[in-house]
Amino acid sequence: MKLYAELNEQFDAAFENVICEVGFKDGSAQFVISADGQRERFGAVIDYVEGAPEIPGWKVVPFRQRMPVDYMLKMFGVDYPPADMRLKPAAAADNVDMAFYLKTDGRLDDASFSQVTYIVLDGLLGEFDVEAYVGVVEKTLLAPSAPWPEGALGLDEARDEFDRLSARLRPVRR
């Protein structure tokens, strides 16, 4: 933890308007440069990643990447398992709107619920896709015994549906 805190302190001193995160994927260390959900910082993220030196054993990655749908989110001392979450993507003119549903018997104030919502979306869809292709996000807390709203999808199905709906918005690669 101390090394991570020191690394973060050095990173914050060297780079403005971006966030540093350290992680591991497929056996290699990753140094993730994040815009922390701020679209206006995307250019800085790309500049820093393109200018990053080669670091043996490390990969410098732009933006928070998609995570497996079965990860357990723990925030504010509460576990939020994927089974307690549903999403309902809907095509809009220039983006994909999302309804996020969370079953919990705990109380979440609106700011904390927003944090949970966007951490789930970033983990499910990736930071870039959330900022580039997600429009309106509606969030709803449900009691543990409440039925899921019609059309609400589990995380894996919601990711697939988002990809299908957002494909029309993505630039064509030649």
C-alpha cells in the first residue's frame, strides 16, 4: 500500500488532469491512465499514453478497461454482487441510454449511488465507451425482494446489447 501511495503521489505531481491506477491482467502489470470519467481529459490521456516510455514488465493502458462481469464490487463497506444488478440499454439518437437497477437492503445517498453506478458501468463497458457512447443514465434502487423491471438484463447480456446498439455510433475502420 505504501508503494502504491508513493507512486500515486509522484504521478499526481507529474501529470495533470488524469488519474493513475495500477493493476494486473494476463500476468502482466498495467499502468492505467484514466480520465476519471471526464471526456475533456481524453486528449491528455492519449498524449500521456503515446508518450510513455517502455517499462519492462509493464503495459501502459489508456482508460479503465472492461472487467469480467462476475467481479464483486465492494464500496462503503457493502458488497454489491453482479446478481443484484441489472441494466436496460436503449438506443437514442446519438448514444445509448442506460437504466441501472440495484437491489440492496442498505441505504445509499444519491452521490454514493452515482459512484456505484459509474464504477459498474466503467467496469462493464470500459471508461472510453461509457463517455463516448452512453447518454442518459437513470438509476433505481430496488428492495431485495422486488421484481426486476421488464427488459432489465443481467450484466453479461446488457454488455452484449450495449455493444449491438452502440455499433452504429462507432467509426468504421478500414
